[in-house]
Amino acid sequence: MKTGTLFRHLLSASSLILLSCAGCMKLGPDYHRPEPGFAVPAAYRQADAYEHGGIRDDRWWMVFGDPTLNHLVEEVLRNNLDIRKATAVLLQVASRFDAATAERFPRLDLQAGIQRQRQTTQVTVPVLQGTSFQMKTVDKRITIDTRSLSLPASFEVDLWGRLARAEEAARADLLQALENRRTIAQGIVAETVNLYLNMEALERRIGIARQSIELYRHSLSLVEGRYRRGLASILDVRQARRVLARAQASLPALRQELGIVQQNLALLLGRYPETAPARRQPADYYRLPDPVPPGLPSDLLERRPDIRAAEARLRALNARVGVAKASRFPRITLTASFGYASDELDRLFKPESELWSIAAGLVQPIFDAGRLKAAQRGAEAAYRAGVVDYAKTVLKAFGEVERALLTRKMQLERREEIMELLKEARATQEVAELRYKRGLVGYLSVLDAQQARYEAEENLVLVELSLLTNRVSLHRALGGGWGEPTNGPGDIGKDPKP
């Protein structure tokens, strides 16, 4: 029998068995998305003033209008070490998916061997004794060389869908790894943008501190001049020096905080930690982006990668219930082999040296002390736990969106109040300084007015930082508009194909 004939027999046997159970079985439940266990509203509670069209911009960080920030985000998507690690994990899971897929195909091996064997046999030979020959048995050592070449093949008939369910689980694992990488990229990008915004806010606060130092120096010169003319007391001089010293002492702490932020940003970019002097921020630094239309709550299940990862994990757990159930049923295996064996090399491929075999086997677990049944119960319990994890992930996502929307409302109101406070603080400072020069109030009134003004200016910086970082949180909570992690600029947006 030739090789082609042998494997035609093997494929014919496989086809007969497969056709006999065509359209029959994949044991275990088919996946259906579970209900989260709570009512999902038609619109977000805190989104009264928003449109419901949903975000569409894939690179949301560009709404800040900062080319430096855009460049940093692109760099972090290329070079961040956590994203690189997630990519390596993704490739590892992809290899397991390929292995699970390969289990559904026949296996063909090549076996070659050579064996040398020495053995002792007894032979009868004629021996001359006197004038006649006598037959005598003697021991003879012989060496036998055996050479073989064969192609064994095997194929498991997936009668109950065990291998199909295993492939389904591996595919879901791959999807989960892909969504996990996206989730990690989201966190890294959000942290990068927040660090950059924090860096700019610190630079503004340093600018305010320097401005206050210059004002306090000018005030100290004014007070000292009035003291020399007998128009102010030594207490006024001491108070002016104290306030100046306190303002000067605040600068090193702000510079330290700025340096730490810069170092953390460098680490995210895969660079050696480095610092740079504070940049001078323009007066029109703050520009509040337009509101983000959050879309419908039901859209969130499709947009957020952590929710998609949780659902992919649920798919895998569901498929593994089928694997565990099918493992309790018989396994049918087809095997075949074709090759040659000969003790002479020049006769190895002769027709008389040809060997072949074909067989079918069935294995049915009879007694395993409940091991397979326990494995099925464990898989079912793992699926139920996965349903709870999925619901928890969904509920947490809704909470993050509602919290970000509420924070934006409250911080906008707070900013309006602080801007009004700052307006009054500046006016109060002008009046206090004018009345002090005329000798109508003490210097303490001037100090209170100056400190109130710079405290209001710093509070304005902080509330504007809160609004900007909350915008980042809202984009992340909505799960949309994220560039793909990449190892090169040309790879952005490319997903591995299962």
C-alpha cells in the first residue's frame, strides 16, 4: 500500500465518522451575555446638559491643543515598558491559541531509526573426525543492522466538541489579552496626560510664587522707607520680612514637586529620569474644552476595553465548561502509519520492505473517583464567579462615568466662585495698599489682602487642573478615543488577528 492510499483510507474513515455526527455536538452551554443584575438607565443621571451622540475622536488628547503633549503621547505608546510587556503577553497568549487550533487537525510525524544488534545463535556444521564428517552444534555470533523510515499519523475525532470548545476558550483568552493591553495603554496614556497637566499647573504655581516674591520685596522696600521716615513701626517691617521669607521658602518645595513629576513622566516614556527648569506659562494657559457627549449607558458595554476583557474572560470560562463536560465522554482516535524497514540499506525502499497499519481506538472513562465530574463542577463555579466579576466591572464603569460628570459640574461652579473671589481679592489689595500709603490703615490689612489674592490665584490654578484631569478621567471612563499601543509609528491601530 502506497502512502497516498494509506492516508486516503485514514481520511475516508475520518470523514465517515465526522459525517455521521455532522451538525451534532458541542457539549456545554453556548455563550450569551449575562444581564448585569441592575437596571441600566436610558441616559446618565449627571448628563442633563450634554448631547447623547457619543464621542468619536480617536485621539482625544488633541482637544488640549498642545503639540508637545501630542508628541509625548505618541512616544509613550511606542516606548512604554508596561505596554511592551503587555504586547509580549499578548503574543504568548496568541501562541496558545495557535496550539489549541492545531489540536483539531491530524498530526503527522516522521520517524527514522537505525539499530545494530549482536546475538548468539546455535548452528549445526559438519566437522571432520578421522575419515568421516560428523554434524556438530556450535555457537555463532552475528550482527544485524536494521533500518526503518515511517510516517505515523493520528487524528482525534471531536465527536463531543471538546477540542472545539478548547479552541473557543483559547480565542476568548486571546481577545481578553488584547483588551487587557488596551486597558493598560489607556492607563498609561491617561497618566502621561495627567502628569503633563500637573507639570504645567506647577509651572503656573511657580510663576505665581515668583510674582508674589517680587511684590513682597517691593512692599518690604516701601515699609522700610516709611519706617526710616517714622511713618511705620518696626512691627510692620518684621511682618513684611516674614511674609517675604515664607514666599521664598515655598519655591524649593514647588521646584521639588515639579522635578518629581518630570522624572515620573520620563519613566513612562522609557527615558532616564530627568528634570528641566520651569517654563513660563502664558496668561491664556487655561482653555476649557467643550463638553464631552457621553452617549448612551448601553454603549459603554461595547466601548470600554476592561468590560470587553471581562466579557472575553466570561466567554473562555463558559467554553471550558463544555471542555470539562466533553472530557467525560468517549474519545475516538484514528491512527495510521506507513514506512519501510530492512536490514539492508539497498533494499530499504523495496516493495517487500514496506510496512503499514491503520487503526481506530476508543477510550471511555469508567472509574476516576469523581475527578472528571469535580472538574466540571469547578468549571461551572468558575463561570458563575466570572458573571459576578463581569457585573462588578460594568457597575464600576458606570460609577466612574457618573462621578466624572458630577465632578465636572461641581468644579465648574467652584471655578466661577473662585474667579469672583479673585476679582474681589485683587480689588481689595489695591484699596488696602492705597489706604496704607495714605496712613489710613495698618500694614496688617495690606498683608491680609495680598495673601488672600495669591491664595485665590493658586486655588484657581488647582481647580482648573482638577477640571482638566477630570476631562482625562471622563474620556477614560467612557472607554473611547484611544490610540493603539505600537512598537513603531506605522503600527498604530493594528490588531493581531486571531
